[in-house]
Amino acid sequence: MNIIVVEDHDALREVTVSALSDMGHKVRGIGSAEGLSGELQLCIPHIMVLDLNLPGEDGISVANRIRASYPEIGIIMVTARKNYDDRITGYKSGADIYLTKPTSLEELGAAIDALSRRISTWAEDSLQITLDPGELKAAERARAIHQQLINTKGKLPTMDELSDLYGCSIRTLNAEFTAEYGKAVQSYIVEYRFKRAYAALQQTSIPMKVLAGQLGYSHVNHFIAAFRKRFGCSPGSLRKASVMSIFNNKW
């Protein structure tokens, strides 16, 4: 499934995107309703995982708008709003499934599997990137590169490869990307991957070797060294501290 996760909590969004990607889905993460319109210009998803308490336009309004414009999209609401009236409002606004936080990744995965059975007859061709890379405007090109890179596991494409794909010089791509995201392409994606690794080590049990491979490191020791240099501690010590914190809070 092609999935968009709309969640304003950075760590939760990154962990959710990572977990659903590990389940075999193509997943993009968006932090607000404002950023959603641009993403929909590039690719219409099969399923949207939607938080309700978003900055600016809230999830109920987003669901109403998406359901009216894209009736085929499956909508899974994941929210802390638990009372009866909120559930009814959620379903009336377009939710196919309404889950309340805290929701396990296993339950979310099962909900996606159930919903995907209903929409599995859609034509894949209608749900892919709708614009030719060479025809994108500056902001659209920067967003397309952003989504391509954050959804790439393992080795990233080189700047020369991106330049060939999008028909622009490396200098132009970096300038456009900096205007949209505040940093050049490589600087941004390195920082993004470190943040994702930090969140994953705290909140998931993904093996360190697997995580290192997903982040593009040829050997886990290279990842450990880079992580220590960036954060001043080893990834193993961070995970141990997180486990002890959970244990202490529980007991």
C-alpha cells in the first residue's frame, strides 16, 4: 500500500513511518495538514493514517476535505479523542477505521491490512507519481526529492544521480531544497536519518544491525561510531537507558 501518515509528533511519526515501511508498505510522513496538499500533487495514497489534533487545520476538517476530493482513499484515524461523540464525528467525517491512542503498531498494521483488502482492486497506475520529474517546479522538485530520500532505505542516490533524474544541476537542486527545508540535500538527509535512528532506538526493538543497514551504513560499527560522534553516546547505551526508564515507570 502507498500510505501517508499525518502526525505532528515528530518522533511518533518517524517511528510509525519506519514500522509501516518494514511491513512492506510505501510510506510518507507529513507533520501538518498544510503540507498535505503538496504531497497529494505528487502521489495519491491508498491509505491515510490521520491524527486529529493537528496544528492549524485539524484532522476532522482534513478528513472531510479528503473524502470529498478523493473518495477512494482509505482513512484510518488515530487519536487520543476517546469519547462516543468524537468517534461518531470521526466516522461521519470520513473515517473507515477509528483507533484511539495509545495504539500499538501491530494493531495499526492489522487495520491497514483489513482496509487494504477492500481497496486492493484499485489500479496501481492511478496512484503513482502524477508528474514527470523533469516537469516539476522548484518547490515541487524539492518536495519530490525530500520524499524520495526519506523513503529510501540503505544507500542514498548520489547528487549526480538526482541531477540526472530531475534535469537540474546539483547547485540548483541544493538551492531549491535549502529554500524549502533550510539545508542542502545531503546535510538535511544525514540529520533526518540520525533523528530517525535516535527515535527508533528509544521506541522500538529493531536490531541495531538492521537499523544501520536501513540508514545506509555498510557495517554496524560505522553506524555506532557516527552515532557516538553525533550524540555523545553509543546507540546501545541509549537503548539501555530507555529500557530502564520504561521499567522504572512501570514499577
